[in-house]
Amino acid sequence: MIGWSVIRVCDVTPPAELNVPLDRTAPSMARAFLRQTYCDAHHARVLDEAELLVSELITNGIQHGAPPIALRVTCDGSSGLRVAVRDGSPQTPLARDAGPEDDSGRGIALVDMLSTSWGVETSEAGKVTWFTLT
Ligand SMILES: [Zn+2]
């Protein structure tokens, strides 16, 4: 199993993790989980964008990744809210331009546009796609 990166964590809100169901409720469940677990002491301003981007990552993970899919929400103090989605496929998503009819490239393009930083970490066991918002 691929591990989560070790990062600095704020002392207000502990990291939270959700095992994401592989069905159409997943994006809304992920958004609800994010709202419940994100750090409002540091990152109340970025919640709307974080909800949008987590939906895109979860949708990507279900459409193009492989189970199991997990979501992790971490506050990195004032330097960022970090959201990571882990899945069992080592294939990396492409940040290509996508038209309005093309679901597959749009998610990562949005993450690239709106996040403060993002990336993909792969291993033989799968990958973690993450973004931060400040
Ligand atoms: Zn915090």
C-alpha cells in the first residue's frame, strides 16, 4: 500500500481520512467529509474551492483510477490545506486541455488552475494525487 507523505500538521485539526465508496455518491460524500474535517481555524476561505477540487479528484479516481480509493484532509498550518486522494492505479492523470464535453481531462486542469500547488506521487501500489490551497 502506498503511504501518505509525512508533512507538518497543525495543532488545531488532526488529519482525517475517508475510505471512498466506488459509486455515484462518492463526490458528495467526499465534499461532506471535507466540510466536517477541514481546519476552519486556518482555511475557512478556501473551503468552496477545496470542495470543487476534491469532487474532481474523486471523480477522476473512480473513472480512471483503481480501488481502493481514499481521501485524506490535512491542515498544514497557515501554509496550506492539503487534500490527497489515493487510489490503486499507478497511472498518472494528464493535465491536458479538455473541452466541455470531455470529462477526463477537465478535473486535473481545474486542479492545476485553482490550487496553490498540486502533484502526483506514484509507486507500484498506486498513486496519491494531492493539492494544497492557501
Ligand atoms: Zn489548521
